[in-house]
Amino acid sequence: MPSQSVSTPRADILVIDDTPENLNLLSAMLTEQGYKVRSVTKGSTGLRGATAAPPDLILLDINMPEMNGYEVCEHLKANERTREIPVIFISALGDVLDKVRGFAVGGVDYVTKPFQVEEVLARIENHLTIRRLQKQLQTQNEQLQQEIRSRQLAEERFAKAFRSSPNPIAIATLEEGRFIDVNPSFLRFCGYSLEEVIGHTATELDLPSASQTLAYTIQKFQEMGSLHNQEVEFCTKTGELKTILLSIEFIDLANVQCTLLIANDITERKRLENEFISLVSHELRTPLTSIMGALDILGAGKLGTMSEQAQKVLSIATSNTERLIRLVNDILDLERMKSSKIVMHKVKCNAADILVQATEAMQAMADNAQVQLVVNPLNVELWADSDRLLQTLTNLISNAIKFSETGDTVWIGAEVIEDKENFLSASSCASNRLLITVRDQGRGIPEDKLQTIFERFQQVDASDSRKKGGTGLGLAICRNIVQQHNGRIWAESTLGEGSTFYVLLPLASS
């Protein structure tokens, strides 16, 4: 106990009693138990002391001159500063009515003199514990109220931004993808009413123009935890095709996992961009044809013999002109595909034949680069445009060769797999698909580039177009071809070890 008296007191107790003997007894008893004790003999003095420095608990006698204990307690409870201090009456008055009055004026307990020391200590400790718990609860309640106010403020701000945002915004359940709220901009964007949207999925409303593209977008979002500015095409209620940049984030609404979808309508921007690219590409074709013809005449020596240095300059000019022609042709090809001006002529064809043809077409390039091609064809039927699939595979094999080192191997293979994720069909049941792979041992692709490489003019390294002779459009064309076959294309890679490109296609129905 002595060690407690010199350490932090267990509590601060104010004793108000006009009898010095009682004060001394209570003071000695409490001090021995480690409490800090203040003793006064008058009620008015006790009130001033309690107001100036509120104690943790007050022991109060009733029969006192000038101001009795009941009046002191009433004053304490009327003062906001001292209202919550627990008051224990200690009095020789043992009548029931006296006790009732003590509780009526705000006392928490009543001890009759003569008292037992153990009883008084037990009651003091009990009410101090209750007071501590009350303070903790009060603090927690204040914190909770502050959190509630902060959350309400945040929700009000979010609701205001949600409703007034010019961007289409929707909230959907994560599990089923059903809309639970959309903003006015979303309704104007898609052409549906609020009643038509709430409770339905995007697929039920026929919003996605290609269901497998949306499914793939959702899959990537679930893998990465968020998604930013993914280009997706949507159809409005009237059938108008629009292009958006879709961003998705996880949110929690009343313990329900949801997704926040924010769209940026870039339809007009894409239209202007496509028109500009198409116009420029067409305007470039005519002068490029003339330039190439003139270079061919010079190279054939029809205008005289050139020096060795002049032939080198001519070779450089010819090489770069051919590269520029390839770029223009790729741009026109891609734009015609995106505007549906190129129709896929689908027939039953053999996957093995296409893989072999693609490998044979790229064999000369592989021999020059001293890269080995290994093909494992598979005899299965596809419903496809064989020329366009051949274009896709030669592009993928060409890239694999370009980014391989001397002595490396490129593997081309195919297998039939069960499409459990069902990206290629609106049906909920799994089905068999053909998975074609092109794997190399090259430098690999960084994780953050695996999606962007399928966009136009996107390459892993900006210098690749100069060093490798690429246009930055090959993979964008491949993706468009595959999507028009109701398929999916993606890549996986490990830096320093190589990359694998996957093409997933539906099999021909029997």
C-alpha cells in the first residue's frame, strides 16, 4: 500500500463532513488504500472545491450546519461541471425516507453510520468502476457520433457528386452485377429510365456490344482489384453504339460488396480521331505510291548507274518508304475492321492447317534471325475466316521472332479446353474452346504493359518501332480479328524469360 500512496492515486475523493473525527477516519482509511483525499467541514466549501477541481467521487454527510447534505447534492447536480460526479451519502440517519430523499436529490448510494470499513471501500470501488465505465462509454459514444457525422458528411458529398456528375456513374452488386443505383448522366447516356435499370444487369439490358469483352473487363477488375480507363463499347436503348472509358472500384454498402462504375463517353472523340486517321491515311497513299515507284526506277538503274554511296541512300529511302506504306495499310485495315467495313467470311476450316501455314509463312524470317520454330498442330474444326486467323497468327509469330535472341525457340501450339469462365458465350454452361498459344524466350513484357500492348500505337519500348520495324498496330488488329470471331486474346509474361500469347476461339458446331 505505501508504494501506491507515492504513485499515481487510484482516484480523487472529496469528503464533506462537519465532524472532524469522521473526516480523519475516512481520510486515513482512503489514503491507506491509495486514494487522494480532500476533506472539508462545510457544504459551501465542498461545493467550491468540487467546482474548482471536480473529484472522481464525493462522500457526503447529511446533518451539517448552514447547508445540509441534501442541499449540497442538489447544487452539485444543478452544476454542469459537477453533475456527473457520483455522490455517496454517509449519515447517521437510517430512516427509509431519509434514504429515499438522498436518492431523489441525485445520490448513487447511502451508507448508514456507524459503518463498516470494508463495506464503504467496496461501495466506493464499485461506483468508481461504474463511473470509469460510464466515461469510457461516453468517450466511445462521442467518437462514434463523430464517425457517424463524418460518414454522413462524406455520404452527402458523395451523393451530391454522384447526382451532379456529368460522367455516367452506376453502382452494382459485385456478385450478380445488378444495378442498385445510377446517376442522371447514366440514364441520359443509355436512354433507359431508372425503373428499367434498377435490379437488372448490363447484359439483361443489352448494354455491352460484345458480352465477352465486358466479361473479360470484369475478370481483369477482379484480378487487379480496380480498373481504370478500359475502353469498352456499349449500346444504348435505341441501338446507338457508344465508346466509353470504363473505371471500376470496389465499395462496401451496408456490408454488401458492390462495384462503382464510372464511364467517360469518348464516342465523339473516337469518331473524330478515326475520321482524321482515315483521311490522313488515304491522303498519304497516293504520294507514297508515287515515291515508291520513283525509288524502284532509280534502283533498276533506268536513270543511270549510281555510286555505292547513292545506292546505300536509296536502300535506306526504300526501306523507310516500305515501312510507311505498311503503317498506312495497317491503319486503314484496322479502321475498316472497327467500322465493320470488313466482313469476316467464315467457313469451316481446320485449325492444324492454319497453324502450319502460319509457321511456314514465317519460316524465312525465323531462319534469318536464327530462331527455331516448333509447331504442334491440332486437327479440330473452326468456324472462321481462315485468312484473317492466318493474319493474326503470322503477326504473333513475327513478334515472337523479333523479340527473340539468336538460338531461341518459338513454340506454336493448340489444345481444346473447357471454357469454365464462359467468356465467349452468354450461356451459363461451360463449353469446349480451342486455345492457341505462341510462346517465346524473349525479354518479356512488364505487368503494366500487358493490356496496353493491344491498343493502337502501343509498344513495350518506344524505340521498338525503329529497331524492330513495327507499326504499333499489329496487336490491335489481332484483337479486333479475334473479337469478331467471338474469341479472346491476351498475354502472360515474365521479364527476362519470355512471353506467351493466347488466342481462345469457339469450335465449329457439329
